[in-house]
Amino acid sequence: MKNLIKRPAYLNELIENKDVDLIKIITGIRRCGKSSLMELFHQHLLETGIDKTRIIHMNLESLKYNELSDYLSFYNYVSDKIDNTGKTYLLFDELQVVSEWEKAIESFRVDYDVDIYITGSNAYLLSTELATLLSGRYVEIKMLPLSFSEFLDFYNFDDKTGLEERFIYYLKFGGMPVLHEYNFNELRINQALEGIYSTVILKDILQKHNQSDQLALNKIAHFLSSNIGSITSPNKIGNILSSEGNIDKEKNKNIAGKTVDKYISMLNNAYIFYRVGRYDVKGKQLLKTLDKNYIVDMGFRNMLLGYRDADRGHILENIVFLELIRRHYRVYIGKIGDTEVDFLAEKPNEKLYIQVTESLTSPKTRERELRPLLNINDNYEKIILTTDRNFITSENGIKIINVIDWLIDE
């Protein structure tokens, strides 16, 4: 068996949910490590004494299962392999290729003593129909590319390569696990990322939405990549793209805001971008307009646009957003009067307010970053993350933390 990337945080989530009467659904962009995680869990089951005859592990994108394209043939095939004398573990990769697969999954739950694990590369896996059918009987494990901590463990750096230099590699190449094979060869890495991106666009989006305009979709992906951390107005994006003449004039004389919004949703559903809503901190309500979008991995952004070191502030903001998601926070953009805090991050018994900036050395920047946090009157933790390293670690009760230290302090 190939060497598998150890992803202990995700593996522990699966282990903690083992034998719990919930379907375990692992979601995330293609090639972020879901299948490897399933292999690691398979190994764990064997190592803890589960007989191999009680593990049914299938990758539904393999041609060997080509005939199992609908839920009935899939159900019959698997049912024939289930041993009725004890618990069977069902591990299914890329299950979205089986039409109406959720009917088969629910039937397995009802008919047999099974523990079910599923991976999928688009959010239609958790569509309204599925949520209704399974009605709370599943737990979602959201998988992302490598965190910076995992990146450090995964690559064999020369001892002379300092932490800041390693972080620059991470900013430039991102954390898609497949990149390990190319040892930071920029050309090969970009080719690999382009292949993954094209597969996501063609298989996870256009195959499901075959009337969509691929050119428009790609232009919107480029626009969002170029404007991470900026407020996203679909109408404004449509006007900009139309005025630039980027859209096929025969198909779209003008690209409407509702079309842009639909295409952004497709990119969100394929886990290329994550949409983040805005929350009015004082009014305590979620706002319905002017969301932001963050990309799933900086490698894709740099593949699409070229590496732009000058845009470091927004890149850091994107990386902090992804880390908050990894740490199981629910994340919003915080609105406080006429100011905004980059992130309001919540868990059931915890709340954080976070500003992200490349540097606080400029008095003007310092005032701008502190002002929204000083306007918040509650006692929850307030943090500024920056690349600076100096002796000032707090100001007016607001913590100032080096972003690299924060990323590796899990």
C-alpha cells in the first residue's frame, strides 16, 4: 500500500464517532486527502481487531463499480457482501456518482447492523433532499488541505530553512497533499493544481449543471481569487466582467447578478471557495447581503493568478479563515457600526474577534486595526494576528500574536 499522509486530527474525529449511530460524511475538495483518510481508518479498524470480512471499502469512481450507477444496483451489490452475524463497516468513496445513493444508505441503516462512512467532493452530497431523508442522523467531517502544522510535518525541510521561509513556501504552494511528489517544482506543481481545478470544474460543477457557461464560471473564479477578503456583490462582479468584455457576447450580452450568484454557489458547492456571511455584532443578526469568499487553498489562487507577494494581507486573512474552520469555529465577518472586524469566530462556549494584518508598524494601520475591536463592548477575547515579531503582546486588552505562532499553536 502507498505511504499515506497521517492526518491525526481527522482520523481521531472518525475514531471518536466509530460505532455511533450516525452516518459519517467526509466532505472537501478533490484530492485534499479524503480517500487517504478512509484508507487510514480502514487500517485502524484492522489494527483494532476488526476482521477484514467485516469491512466493505469501495471507491465508486473506480471502473470496477461502473455498473453501480443507481441506488438499487448499488444496494443489491453491497447487501450481498454484508455478513449478518455481526457489525459490518461500510466505507464508500465519492458516493455522489451513484444516483439517489441516499436511499441505499438509509436502507443499509434500517436493514443491517452497519457503521457507515462516506466521502464526497461536492456539497450536493448534503443537499436538502439528503438532509430531509437522513434528518439529523449524520455527522459531517469537513476536510481541508494541509494546515501549516501538517505542512511542516509532511515536508522534509533542510535544517537551515527557517520557520518564516517555510511559511513562504506554504503561502506560495498551498497544502494540497499531492504536491509532495514534486518537491517544490513550481512548473509541475502548477500543472498538478491545474489538473485538479479542471476536474473540479468539469466533474463536480459542469457535469451537474451542463447548461452553464464554462468561460463565465472560470472568469468568476479568477475574479474571486483576485479579490479574496473583499466584499462580494454579484451585481458589481457582473457589471465588471461584462464591461471588460470577458464573457462570450453571443451567450451573454450582459452577465446578470443572479447568474453570478448562482455560479459562486456552484464554486462553493465544489469546495473551491467558502462563502462567509456578515454578522451585525451590536444588532446580533446575520446580514443578508455583501458576503465575502475565501479560496480553499492558496496554491489554487497562485496557479490561477500567479504568485502576488504584494497581496500578503489578504493571503494571511484567507489562511486564518481556513485555520478557524479547521478548529471547528463557525466564522462570520463582524460588522460594528461603520467598522468591520475580519472574523467573528464562535463555538458553543467560546467567541473570538480577530483582525489580520501583515504589519502593525505603521501608526495609521495600527489605529485602523484596533478601532473595530475597541468598539466591541463585550468581554470575549480579541486578537490581532500579524507577521510582526516585537515585544508588545497586548494593547488595551487586545492580544497581538504572530500569525505563524498562532497557526502552529494548536
